[in-house]
Amino acid sequence: MGAGPAGKMATDKNSRFKNWQKNYVRWVRARLWLLAGSLGVPLLAALFGLWVEINHPEWIKRKTEPWKLPHTPKVVRKMNQAKVPDLNERPMVLIPAGVFMMGCNDSFDRQCSKNEKPYHQVALKEFCIDKYEVTQADYDKCIRAQVCRPNNSPNGTFLQNSPVFLVTWHDAEAYCKWAGRRLPTEAEWEKAARGTDGAVYPWGNDFDGSKTNFCDYKCVLKNRTKDSNDGYGFSAPIGSYPAGASPYSAMDMSGNVSEWVADWYGEDYYKNSPASDPSGPDSGTEKVIKGGSWKDSPDLLRAFCREHLEPDSGSANIGFRCARDNIEVEIPTGTKPGLKADQAPK
């Protein structure tokens, strides 16, 4: 006899259960394969990495901390084999020999920091310094010569006529050597910026936001000065503020980007520094940075302000300019050493 309605119902249920069971087993098996694959690839990668580290350590590119930049170029030529640029491509200004006042005058300025004192007299030999900060276009030439390490911005773009940034102290030193120059000492940089009369800023003792690029209305940082607008929210093209030139016609010595100098940083160095041609402590862990930048408030743009950072570090607000021992340079017509640009004879 055939199965009754109850038997057929039981058979259908049993068939559906078996189908569900098969599908469930397939589903579980698929997930297990996926899990095995996801675990297997990293495991194989880890094993391969271990094998490479043991057998071929030279293949490994060590990562650096995100705020530090490797200063060793990927491809390096010997310096005497690299193409050296024409020095006339980047104008320099002459800083005559003589004495100037270095540091912060606490009888005049109430914002003096400990590391900026004492206010003291320093004698320097004659030297030359770049009229402008080194630009990205300048630095690119050194990269193409395979001497300088490529610098990488977060968005991969640069303004060619704006100061180079995201460069370490080592990068700055490498560029200046390639260009037949050197980094200025802190004392040389400060004299070039403020002259011999102890001025607070390149243009005088009073801050003027129209003469420099600093953290003003367009700056996105909390320390911005909202009642001033220098026209830029980031670094500006070099020479954008001619009225802010130093007494020797050096541009952008205050603001735009801070600048690496040659010296190691020593907090109390001024207390025992030589009276003639000081070059900083013999050793240290950080290098001096001068001038302040587009992200700084006016107090950090004072010519005697001393910031400092590890030489392997780089930042979006730090660049540099180069110096050189006395060579023949063309002094701007009508400008005499020791006079501000706006005081030059007409």
C-alpha cells in the first residue's frame, strides 16, 4: 500500500531537513576555507618575512617614526661626481665683518626666554648668505642630480617658488654642500636677520603683520592672530614681503618657514660662547632652528628666538637657506651694508 498523507508529510520534512543540512555543511565549509585563507596568507607572509630577515637582511627597508624622515638618499653619487649648479642661479647678500648684539635684551623685551640670554656682543668675519630661502624648484635640481633625498608632502604637491619643506637638517646640509655652500651658523643667521643695532625683527622693534607670513586670519591653527591677514594660510612664494627685508636685503628672515642652521642646540650656550665667530656646542641631540614660520605667533618670529629639533626630523614649516665664506657678490644698487632696504639712498 502507498504511504498515507502523514507518511508523505514526514518524508517531505525529512527531505527538506537533509537539503538544509547539506546547504548548511556547504556554508560552514565555505566559511572555513575563507577563514583558512585569511589566516594562511598572513602566516605565509610572516614566515617569508622571517626567512628574508635571516637570509637577506639587506632587502629590508626599516621604517622610521612618522615624525622622522630618513636622511640617506636612495641613490647617492659621490659629491665630486655630482653636477654642481651655477652659483649665480641663487643670489646671495654680503654681510660685512664686525660686531653685532646677539640674544634677547631683557631690559627692553619682557618675553626673553632663558635660552635667549644673556644679550651679548659677537664679532663675525665677513660672509655671504642666500637672499632667499631655498625653494622646492632649487631642491628638485639636487634631487635630479641624485644627491638630495626626495622630500614628500602629504598631498604630493609643492609650489615650486615657495620654500622647500619636509626636509631634515641632514637634507639641508646635503643641499648646501652640493651647491658649494654650507648652512649658516646661528650667529651668522641672526646678524643677517637683525643687523647690528639689536632690532627685534628684521624691519625694526615693532611687529608688523604686513611684512611677514605668520599665523594670522588665514591660518587654521588655534594660536592665529585674527585681526591680521598676510594673504596666505600656508607658506608664501619667496620674496613676497619686500618691506620685511633685513638690513642687508635678505628676504623672509622672519616667518614663512623656520630655518635650519648649522649649530647644535645648547640651552645655556650663550653664557660661555666665544666672543668671535661662535659655531655652537661641539655636540648635542638637537639642531637650532631660527626665524619662525607661517604657523607661529609673532613672539616666535623674533630674530633672536631659538627653537630646536632633532636633525632627523622634518616638518611642513621648516626649510633653510645656505651661506658661504666671503666671495664676490653683487650688492643691490643703492643699498649699503648696515642700512635697511627702505633706508637705502634713492
